[in-house]
Amino acid sequence: MVDQEHLHGHVSAIFSAIDRNNDGRLCYTDLRLGFHELGIKIGDEELKTMMSEVDQDGDGAINFSEMLTIMIRMHKKTRESQNLAKFLKSWIKTVTKGSASPSSRRH
């Protein structure tokens, strides 16, 4: 699991960089531009959905606490994707080794 202090510090730095007007809130455009500048790839619909799911106070913007939730979800999704990719690579190697053997070609 992610070290909570490390995550908090990392998200705090990201939030501060994206929150250009220092109002403590990030609107959709702030997040879209900020994520793009940071090299974080996320689709428009995925970002809108994520924002609506974590916007606990319903103000249409993301505060720091809500940003933590977004980053935890993104981290989890990345970790799950990496695990799936490792599994698929291993599975493909196993399958292709079996199908490439001389005995399997004769049948």
C-alpha cells in the first residue's frame, strides 16, 4: 500500500501546481490542463466521471481531500493495469511456447 505521508505530500505538490489562483478548488479545466502538463493521461469523460464521483460537497470543483481520493483511485488503477499486463505477458509466453513446440505442429 502507498505510504500515507508520501502520498499526501505528493498530492499536495500536484494540487498546488494545478491550483493557479490558490482558491483551494480545482475546476474541470484546472484538472484537465494540470494533468496534461504533468503528463497524466486521462480521457475527458473519465475525468468528468471521476470528478462527479468524488465531489462530496457537490460544488462542481475538487478540493484537496477530494483530490486525494482521485489520486488514490488513479494509483490503484495503474497498479491493477500493471498487474494485468504482467499476467497477460506471462500467459501469452506460456501459450506461445506450447503452440510453437515441434510436437504441437505435427497434430
